[in-house]
Amino acid sequence: MTAINAPQDKYKAVWIIFFILGLGTLLPWNFFMTATMYFTSRLNDTSTHVSVNSTGNVASGDTRNVLQSKFNNVMTLCAMVPLLIFTCLNSFLHQRIPQKVRISGSLTVILLVFMLTAVFVKVHMAPLSFFTLTMIKIVCINSFGAILQGSLFGLAGMLPASYTTPIMSGQGLAGTFAAFSMICALASGSALTDSAFGYFITACVVILLAIVAYVLLPRMEFFQYYMESNGNRTSADEENKMELLKKEGSAEKRPVVDLLEDEARPSVSVVNIFKQIWVMALSVCFIFTVTIGIFPAVTADVKTGIEDGSQWSTYFIPVSCFLLFNLMDWAGRSLTAVCMWPNKDSVWLPVLVGLRVVFIPLFMLCNVQPRHYIPVLFYHDAWYIVFMIFFSFSNGYLASLCMCFGPKKVQQHEAETAGAIMAFFLSLGLALGAAVSFLFRAII
């Protein structure tokens, strides 16, 4: 328990810093995914510069080669596998590697990768070499991004529960910003290379901002108080036990090591912590399994009921799918700053999480094209938009609740490990969702 006279977070500075760090964890990767058309255009065998139509898409006369057709699948594999592996490693090894090294080191590596990516926008490369280099960069970004994300959630776990919210909210804004950038690129009709260069430079600026924010974090009195209250608990207990030993003298020769192991040294067991937070961990895993299972693999293939060639058909998916999802997801994540219902011990939280499975058949019955087995039941665009609003809002709100509550179900000295475990199950949900997305799309 923290003291009543704990210092205030002046000007919400620590909250803002965690928001910027949350933004920095996902904005680079969101910009990377947004630039998918740029990457596939660079894989063209015939020429380096691919003709682009007025909407920013590759012209219909260009044929897709093997590298282009497999790019999205290989990209997903190279993103999710390292994300899962390194989040798992961070859950077990975060006590062996200093927090400063994990966070600042990860941010630095991601910054260097994006600077290199921006440079290669202007460099000609053979398609196979470009494909290989791109996949290596994706592995690096997601490996260090996993360490960064797990470390941030662990760090926030040592602060009050509301300080996980800015990380989740910042991640939500990252997707919104990337989707808005994609729409702006479509509206401007700019070349793919120019848009991609702008994406990567913007990502570099945001990462630099996150590095500066992290440097300022230890100087905040509010942050110092909670770090000291978490770290000094063990040393204070040890001093008390040593004084007790001196008073006992030689009358009772109890080994010092036994006494410290029994009373002074708090044990941090990953298994024991998981037993306390397993409901929250499995809930956040299920949330993202459902979400990534149908977004965007299924939702991005929904066609508007309005005839092709209209302006709405051009912007239907960028606006109704990507922008709307990220806006409502951000709104749901941010709402937990003022409302946290149901509470961490309520049965309603896992029930609401489980009910999200209904969105899988609802989106499958929308106008997904091409389709072979399931008929269209919700043909009108309004149905799709309504489903997307509830789908994305529930994703952000429930996921943020689980990530906030997880570290608060354990003792304070176990909070960082609990946060890392929650980050692992979040990544596990992303990986499982990516795997089942192929199944969901295949049965439509």
C-alpha cells in the first residue's frame, strides 16, 4: 500500500510521458503496415518505379509476382513470431536486465531501423534483396518492440492502476494517426515513394520524442516516489531483520540466510503470479485473438453496396474499416481513465470478453468479397459500420481494463512481473489471431 501523503502528478506530466511512450511503441509499426503498397511496388520485377493511379494504388496493368503475392503473409509471420518470443523472454528475464537498458535500448534500435528504412526509399535494390532486407527489419522492429511494450507495462504496473491507461490510449492513437495518414495520401494522390518517406520520417520523429520523454521520466517526483516505495521495501525489511538478529545474540543461533529467505526477501514466482492473474491474462489474449482474427483479414475485404467507381467506394475501407476502428478503439482505451467498470473481481468482465465472439459471424455475414460458401446477410453499409463501432470500442475498453487490473491483483513487488506477463498474453492473442485469420477468411 502507498502512503496517503504521496506526491501529486503535477500537470499530469508522468501520465503524458506514458502516453508518448505508448504512442512510440505502435506508431512506427502502424506506419510500416500503412506503407504496404510501397513495399509491394518495390518488389516489381520489371521496373523500380511502378505506375500509380489517382487513388494511390498500383495500376491494374501490373501483374503480381511471387514476392508481391506472399508479402503480406510473410510480413505477418515475421512480425508475430518474434513479438511472441521476445515478449515471453521479457516476462522471465526482465529482472536480469536493467529497465533502462531494455527501454532506451529498444527505442534506439527501432529508431535506427526506421532511419535506415527512410534512406532505402531512395536507394535502388533488386526485388529479392529488398524483400529479404524488409523482412529482417520487420523482425528487428517487432523483437525490440516486444521488449519495449512488455517493459512499459511492467513499469506502469508499479504505479497506480490508471497509469496503464495512457499506454493503451497512446497505442490506440497510433493506429488512428496511421489510418488518417493513409486517407490523406489517397486524397493527395502523392506517389507511393513520397508517402512512404513521409511515414518513416514521421515515425523517426515520434521515436525521438519517446526517447526524450523517457529521459525526463526519472526526474518526476511522482515517479520517483513509487519507484522508491517499490524498491526500498525489501531493503527496509532486511535492516529490521538484521537488528532482530543482533538482539537475539548468541542465545539462538538461527542462520542469517534462513531468516532472510523466510521473511525479508520477497519471492517473485512467474507461476504463482500467473495463478493470481490468469483470468485477466486469458481475457486479454482472447480479446486480441478475436480482434486480429477478423481485422483486417475479413473486415478489409468487405465491399460497399454502392456501385464501383464512386468516391465512397474509394474511401469505404480506409474510412469505415481502418479509421473508424482506430478511432473507436482509442475512445475505448481512453474511457478507462474516467470509468473502470466492471471491477477487477467482477464476473462480468470475462463474460463481456467472451461475448465478443459474436462479432466473428456478424462480419462474415457482411458483404465480404470474394466469397464461396457463406451467403451475405448484412448487405447494407450501415450494418458493417454499426458492427465496427461496437467491435472496436469493446476491443479498446475491455483490453485496457484487463491490462490495468492485471498488475493490481498481485503484491506491489510482483507488479512489474505481472505487467510483463500481461504483455506476453496480449502478444499471444495477436499471434493466435493472425493464425486463425487464415481459417476465418477461407471458410467465407
